[in-house]
Amino acid sequence: MRIAYVSPLPPLRTGIADYSAALLPYLARVFDRVDVYATERSDALADGLDVHPVGDLPERWRTYDLCVYHIGNNQSFHRSIYELALEYPGVVVLHDYFLHHLLAGLTIGSGDFRGYLREVAYARGAAGAELAYEAAVDWAHMPLFDEPLNSRLIDVSLGVLVHSRYAFRLAKSHHPGARIAYIPAPYGPEMPDDLSRDELGLPEGALLVTLAGMPNTAKRTDVVMQAIAALGSRFPQLRCAVIGDLLQGLGEPGVQDLDGRLLEIGYVPSLTRFLAFLNASDVIVNLRYPSVGEASALTLRAMALGKPVVVSNTGWYADLPSDVCVKLDHTFDDGEDAGRLADALADLLAHPDATRLMAERGRSYVQQEHNSERVASEYEAVLRAWRGALYG
Amino acid sequence: MNEHDPWMIGEVPFSSQARYIGPLIVRFRQIWNGMSTRWYVLPMIQQLNVLLGRIRGRFADVADWIARVDRDQTSLRRELAETRLQIARLEERLRELESRADVGREDGD
């Protein structure tokens, strides 16, 4: 079976590039041919895989049994892939179930309101057109987390893959007639650099709570800051390490209240060094509300390293088993959420044995459920079945 | 404009910023409006709202219709892609069969 695999690749700063880098070597073993089409040139793949520019796909797409398009919300990485997926339909992998950010960027972001109107009306008919006009009056009314804007892509595609059960349930309920399958996100294996806290510039003896990522209000960084500030008197050695640009644009009082407990690491370009920072942490916090149905590479990496993780009880995170991480309900009250997070962190830090057991269960869970080889086998089974349905 | 439904128009209540005599001005204008224009303008507003409601209904019908056509077109695009891929596989199969037939002929010769 011949596959065209269309995705961003490392070194682009996107979890989807990492996903593909983890999965492709295993896919190459289970399919007769896998040609990779990337938005940027990449040398980060295993030998034996041909990487072509996405612009070469149109003249070759008929030579493949199926084209597999990886779609996320970042228009810089996914504009051309989205356009190809509509023009030359194949199997689409929805890394985010909600694509409203992508579609808004592709239309309104280019001054094309009519394009946005068409997409929202496609999804919701006349009511959608009204929503689009309301959004045009005040963009704060844009239903980013209410309307997924993925209907056109799902309708045109020969199959849809999602890597969260949450997204699978949503997709099945909205598109009962479509070919949709759930396949867990692949993980690694990845090895962190063998670096001590001292070598990483982190304080020895500190209780280190770490968060990481790019700026996004859905990551609730303000809530984490409030929780850390609240725990300061009870755990004087508590420090909060922030990897990436999460603090960018964050101006709420929580940051000032941290009183020297905040360690700004900044963006870490090397994955193995990034993993070393996670490995040196005591707890990883990765809150998310609202969720666009995405799986979290950060959560998988932290759990694979045997680190205790605190997540929001929403979207993909809600489907994680309750005994492998701490899941916090979203209350729509920042103060209440910060209090709950502070209680959860205090509980984890005060009971290291129970915390270690939970983290070990997390490690096993990732090794079993997200094993790249197993994920590649599931791709093979699903794509072969869909190929059979298509070609008989 | 009606704040609950932006498609409808309605009476705008009189107001006045004038100190002390503001309420008097408002009351006078209400009485004058009641005598001179209210019974003339209100039925026109009602007619206009009926018209706006119809325009809105037509607009919704057209938006729904365009969305349906768009969805049908998308389904056809998927079916076309399936058909093109199936034809490509049949062409490959045909080439295989032809080359096998050629080999068979050569063996026969």
C-alpha cells in the first residue's frame, strides 16, 4: 500500500512535526511505500523516507492509494496542507478537532470576510451566516470554541483520524456517516539529556513545578501563578519554572506575587534539553480550558519520564485514566481554580510516595497506549480497511 | 433598532440632558408626539417590521440554500476523488495484465 504523508516536520516548532517524526519510521515499516510531503525541508527523518515539497503532490496524488493530511490550527504550517486536503481528498488527521482558529486565519486573516461567512454558513446554514455577521461587528463574538468549522474538511475527506476519544465522540455525533477512527498519538521513545539541575541552572533542593509551551490563554498560566503564590508560605522552597514563551503578554498580578519564585527558562530549541528540564522537575502542570480536542505532547512526555502531571479535566485530558495523573475540573472562577490547583500541588508535594506511584502508572500508560509501533500498526489496520472499502 | 432583535425597529424613548426642566421637556414631547405623530408613525413601524421580518426570512432561505449547494458540491468533490483514485488503480491493473499478456505471448513465441 502506497501512502503520501503530508505534514509539517521538525525543526518546525509544532507538536504535529514531532508527532510525525515519532511515527514515520514505524509507518515506513508497515506500508510498501511512504512518501513524505512537507511544508519545509527537513533532515530530521529516519533514512529511507523521501521528503518532497507539498507543491509536488498534485501531479502525483493519483499514484498513491491514500494521501494522509495532518491538520492543526496554526495557519503558517497548515494553510497549504488544508488547501491540498480539499482539492485532492484523502485521509485527514485532525490534531485539533476545532479548526475555527485555522479557518478564521485563512479567511478573515487575509481580509476575506466572505470566505469566513461561507464556512460558518456551510456548518450552520442561515444561523451560521448570522453568527458570522455578529462576529464581524465584534470579533470577541467569534464562536472559536462553539463551532468547530471542520465540516467541509470532514465531508470531503475519504476518512478522518483523531487521536482523542473526545474528538472521536464529537466527530461521530456531528458526522455519523463519515469514516472516522481513533488512533492514540504516538510517543517517542525520547531520551532527555543527562544533565543535573545545577547544569541546567536550576536550584538544587527546590520543589520545582514546571509549565511549558507557547502563549495561549487556554493554558491558564494566570491560574497557575496564583496557585504557586498561594503555596509560597507553606512550601518556601517551591519554585515555578516556565519553559517557552508562556508568560508573554501575561500582566496579571499573579506574576508579581511570586516574589522570586518564578524561574523563566525561555524557549529551549533542543528537544533532549527540553526533556532534561521536565526530568529535573517535581511536578508538571498542563492546564487547558477551553480545549480544541487536541492531545498534549507535553503531557505524554512528562508522563513518559515518570513525572506527576496535573491537567484539566476536559477534552483529551479528561479521557486519561484517573489514576495516572491529577485531573482538575474547570469551575469558571479563576480564584476557585487556583485554590483547587494549590490543594492538588500541596497534596502531591506532601505525599511523595503516592505521587511516585501515580507517576509510575503514568509512565506505563504512555508506554502501552502511545507506543509508536503500536500506533503505526493501528494506522495500517485502519488505512487498509478504508482502502478496501474504497477499491474493493 | 431593537436591542433584543437587531432586525426590528422600535420607538426610541425621549430623553433630555437639561437640568431641572429635562423631565418637563420629555413629558411635553411625549404628549405632543402622542397627539401629532404616534398614530401615524406606529403603524408604519409595524409595516416596516413585517417587511424586515420577510427580508430576514428570505435571507435565511438563501443562506440555507447556498449552504446546501455548497455541501452537495463538497460531497460530489469527494465522490469525484474516489472515482479518480479507482480509475487510477484500474489503469494500473490493466497495465499489469497487459504486461503479463505480453510476457505470455513472448513465451508462446
